[in-house]
Amino acid sequence: AQSVTQLGSHVSVSEGALVLLRCNYSSSVPPYLFWYVQYPNQGLQLLLKYTSAATLVKGINGFEAEFKKSETSFHLTKPSAHMSDAAEYFCAVSDNQGGKLIFGQGTELSVKP
Amino acid sequence: GAVVSQHPSRVICKSGTSVKIECRSLDFQATTMFWYRQFPKQSLMLMATSNEGSKATYEQGVEKDKFLINHASLTLSTLTVTSAHPEDSSFYICSATGGDSHQVSGANVLTFGAGSRLTVL
């Protein structure tokens, strides 16, 4: 069985500050891990994914995430927040790249001017 | 790139009626499609997995007679909410993959639709 826990349902940062969104996973098989962003009333956009290659994964819009097996974590970071980053972020786990995803609860990111 | 279209994007219906939502892969053949449901301010919950030409596999707790899923072709899956009630009001999102036949850089592509918001009065 697989599961994902996102710590913090809401994160608020100032524009230009570091963004850190936390994700911990549980998986009985080597996991595939994903971060998605969702803007209001829209579908999901893939930010990045871990597929057992490099542990540090770079995504779109300046985001990156590091897979740490020892900590079962896949936290999402961005060095400098932009107002346009305000959205809902979901971490997800799967047992393959094209299979069903198990989503975390989501973290709403607010960016203050 | 891979594009998945959902229609309608918004639908309002009366209680007791049935509503059909379509999910189409526009530029690839989707061997598998997934249907998710999202309540306001909540996460996405997988409802079912559908493979072309076979019956859908429903997640535990999802009523298969309530949420009818059809995947009759490699480019179209439909979700029909039968005898809809206000508690069925939600955001429904599909995703599709072409499996081994549709890969980018050796990786299976999983693409999400933009979602369909259902409001049952």
C-alpha cells in the first residue's frame, strides 16, 4: 500500500522568500513521486517527478525536489517565491509512471507582497 | 504534447437526473484512464481505473451503479453520474495514459484533463 502525507495544509511566504512544501510518503515498493500544482477551478499541472534516476529533481517554474529514501521524504522547494506561485500543491505517489496516483491532502501556498 | 480534454467544464443539473462527463485524449491513444473526485479544499480521490474495452475497476467505497464508466475507444472515456443528488456535487478530473505505446524519453505519459465541476440542485 502507498500513502502520502503533506505537512501543513496552508503555507504563507513573502514574495522573494524560500518556499518549502513538505511531503512524506509510504510505499512497499520503490516509489515514483510527483508534485502537481492546481490553480482555482483548473486541472493539475505536473511540476516535477522522481523516477529513480537523480535524487534531486528539477521541475518547471524554478521548483525542485529532493528524494530522500532514509527520511521517506520528497519536499518541494523554490529559492524565491513569486506572486504567481500562489496555488494548491499536491504531492503524489505511484508504483509506476503511468499508473494511478495516490495524492496527499494538498498544501495551499499563499504569497504575500 | 499529450492533451486531454474534458467536457463539459461546468454542468448544473436537477436532483434525480443523470449527467455524462467526457474525457478525450486528443493526440494519443489512451489505453488507461483514471477518474478522480475532488471536494472543495480537499485532495483528489481516485474513483476508478478504466482500460479500453474492459470493465472499469472501482476503488473501495465507490458505487459502480452510481458512477458508470465507459471506455469504449482508445480516445474516449465517459463518466455518468446517475440519479444525481446534491452530495454528488464535486469537481471530477480525469487523467489518461497511453502506456508503453506513448512515452516521452522512455517514460509513460500521464496527462490530466482540466476537470468538470458538477453542481446538483
